[in-house]
Amino acid sequence: MEIPDFLRREILGNQLFDYLTAAVIMLLGAALNRLLSRLLSKALFRLTKRYTAGVSEAELHNLLIQPLGALLFLGLFTWPLAYCAILCP
């Protein structure tokens, strides 16, 4: 696939195509973030069900969704993949 000429312009040592690739990776990561954090909180509830007798699945999910979402989005998946798409000067 040939990259159009306007996407070959360089800004800070990176082509516009590289910035576009990084933006798409971050948007996909944000879209999958909710799904992955929900699945992970359900798995954690099943693993800790016998130890957390007074906590329902909905309560545990509400407690874990924000920290898990930030961890998945920022630390593990999206930022490292997007960072690999561009070169930092």
C-alpha cells in the first residue's frame, strides 16, 4: 500500500502517517478498555468470591473499574504500542 504524499510530511522527525497510526492505536485501546476491564473484574470476583463474602459482583466491579481501566489503558497496552509507532527525538 502506497502512503499518500501529504502523510509523508515530517514533524519532529516523524511522518504524519506515524502520528495517525499512534492515534488509531490509542482510540482502539480506549474502545477496548471498557470491555477488558469488565472481563478482568469478573475474573477477579470469581477468584476471590469465597474471601469476599459481603461484597457483591456489582460492588467489586464499581470499585475496580476505574483503576483497572487506567492500568490497562495507560500502562499495559495502549501507550507502549502507540509509543512504538513514533520516534521521540
